[in-house]
Amino acid sequence: MQDEEDGLAFFVGPPLKLREHLRTAIVSVVSLTVLTGCLFPLLLFGLGWWLAPNQAAGSLITRNGMVVGSRLIGQQFTGPEYFHSRPSGAGSGYDGTASGGTNLGPSNQKLVDSVRKLAQDYRKFNGLPEGTIVPIDAVTSSGSGLDPHISPANAELQIMRVARVRGLGENAVRRLVAAHTEGPQLGFMGSPRVSVLELNLALDRAAAPR
């Protein structure tokens, strides 16, 4: 039906039925779900395996054909023959499904007491004199709780203990630390860091603990 008003011509059609509205909405939802929820993730997954297969598989580290960890997620080491990782606040420790920090502020007494206790234990375990300055990453967890690295300063204070237990010279252990120290990302992002798992695996290859 054609109607005219103020010299303008336009067509007035019958109103859309409810069924047509529902069909349009359903088709839109299904189409977007398939596109953004299935096809797009599969495309990214395929590109990831093609361009960076190791990273897409989780950056896994193997020893004697067995997976022993990942370059991206830390794990706990307790023996004196190993370098120890940064404390973790993720679940029961380094839990990838519960990633997160402690969320305690610097003025929180619980955090202050925890840092003081961890610093005392760190000095005692590594045979350090009372009052030795302890690196912050040795007594606090990272934001993710999954950090696989420690600072070179943290590694340096653990060298004497590891060398003694392994029966190695401190300089030999220090060279291994240097070989597994990574520089800042892209040369300017972040600080130098030591991969704990890879360093400990190198120690096992160099000398078994006594």
C-alpha cells in the first residue's frame, strides 16, 4: 500500500509476525555461536600449532622421554640439592587452576609476619648470616603464583648450599646459573631471571646429589 504525506511517497507493509522475529533471533544466535565460539577458536588453535607448536603444547620439558614440567609454570622444590622456586599463592602451590596471589597489602600484618618468617627460614636453610638481605622474590609470591623463575640475586644466595650438597665447586654451579639466566624480554621488558626447573635439570646432569 502506497501512502503520501508532505509530498513524500512511502510504502507501508504489514507488521512482521512474531514467528519471523524469533527466526531472525535464533539464526543470529546460532550463527554467532558457531562463528565466535567454534570456528574462530579453532582457527587460532590451528595457527598456534602451526606457528608455535612448542608453546601451543604447553612449553613442556621432558627428561628420558617423560614430561617433568613446563617452562611456563613453576613447581615446588624442597630438597637442599635443588634451587628453590619463588613462593606460590596459587591454591596449594603452583596450581594452574587457582592462579593468583595472596592479595594482601603491604600494611597487612599477616603479610609482614609471613615475610619475616620466610626470610628467617631462607637464611637458616641456606646457611646465611643473620641480617643478610633477602631478595623480595624469595619471600613473596608473584601475582600469578605460577612464576617459574627466580631473580639472579636469589639464585646467588642458594649456590653455596647446592654446591655443598652436590659436591660441586661453587664456580661450577655459578656457571650453570649463568647459562640458565634469561635476559629481559625483547631486550628491554622486565629483568633478568633464572629458569629454576631447567637449572635443576642441568644440575642433575652435572652431578647427582650426595
